[in-house]
Amino acid sequence: MIRVGTTVRPQHGDFAQMRETWLRAEDMGADTLFVWDHFFPLFGGADGKHLECMTLLSAMAEATERVEFGALVLCNAYRNPNLVADMTRTIDHISGGRHFLGIGSGWFQRDFDEYGYEFGTAGSRLRALDGSLPVIRERFAKLNPPPTRKIPILVAGVGEKVTLRIVAEHADVWHGIGDLDTIRHKSAVLDEWCAKVGRDPKEIERSTFVHDHLDRLDDYVEAGITHLIVGAGGPEFDLEPLRKLVAWRDSS
């Protein structure tokens, strides 16, 4: 099954604009919606307008009716894993079972420094993510009321020694970053990790950004990437790439 979605980047805009963009994307036929988990814009004016991720996801749960949605991705370091599980479960209930947990180890040092989190190293952040995912699953099982479904977990990253092993062990969706050749290679490495940990690789949906490659969508599918995502950011929140993506999906 091919799914298409858009990340509505919560930067350089107001909440009303973001909400209206979510609704337009849903009306256009998007399968998935995302926001990112940062505290400052990643491009454009570095000190421009920006809103927080989990609060926006709660609003998205209430505003939308059909799409599945989540973060691309939560930074594991910013919240206690038990709290992440509880917040995710609550958003799951608000949405009627459409929320998934997208999570990664984090990388944007300004977020860490300005909000008082220890940046550490890439290795320490990955070890923390590796330790948090079992805690999140355990908390899901303890919550009352429980989640409405087995909440899908999306893990982003391409590191071959640790990240893709974490994906093989814990993820329902893998989000890779890079050009098509890179994604194809990393997907093959993920298959190898699945064999090592005893996981059927077909259980893991593969996703990536394609906003710069809308002329090669069939090539992505041929490579096994079936969840294709474009971006929309303020102040314009342009959904024309999503319109093209939806039209391609519907004609495939």
C-alpha cells in the first residue's frame, strides 16, 4: 500500500495558519500529517515564530477527522519516556486511534542548549533512545485506559551500526533520509538487521522525503519505499507538492 503525507513545519507562521493547512491537507487526500519536534526554526530566520510539537499534535487530533498523524520526529531527550507514552496514549484517544509515535535520538544542538538538555554525543543520544523504547512499550501496557490500538512506532535515522538495529527491533515504520541510492542501500542494511534480530522486514513500512524528487516517485516505490512525504512550511504553507503527490498516488 502506498501512502503519502506532508510535514507541516511549525515555523514562521501562526497557529491558525497551521490548523488551516492541516485541514486542507486532509481534504486534499493526504494519508498522513506530521510536525517536527524543535523549539526554533531550522531554516529561514533563526529566531522566527515557532510552536511546540506535542501541544500541536493534541490540537491536530481534535481538528482532523481521517488522517493518521504524528511527529517526524519527537526528540527522545526532551521528555521522560513514561511521559511520552502517556501523552501519546492520550493523543491517541483524542484522535480516535489515528496517532502514531514518531521518535528519534535528536540532533539540533541549539534546542538542547537553550532548553537545558545535555547534548552529549551521537552515541549517548542513541543509547538513550535504545533504552527509552522498551520503557515506552511497558508504559503503554500499564496505562488505564490503554491505547485504543497497538500504537505504531516510527523511528527515523540511517546509522547502520545502531539506528537501523533499533528500527529492526522496535519500529513499525522506518523513515530514512538521503537520496534514492542512499535510501536503497540503507533499506538493504535494515533488512540485514531484521534477519539478525529475527524480524520479518516486510513488517516495517519504509518512508522518506520526496519533495525534491517528485519526478522519480515510481523509482522510490520500486526500491520498496511506499510512504512518501513532502514538506510545507510558513509563512506560505504551500501544499502544491502534496497535490502532485496525491494525484500520482491516485493514478498509480
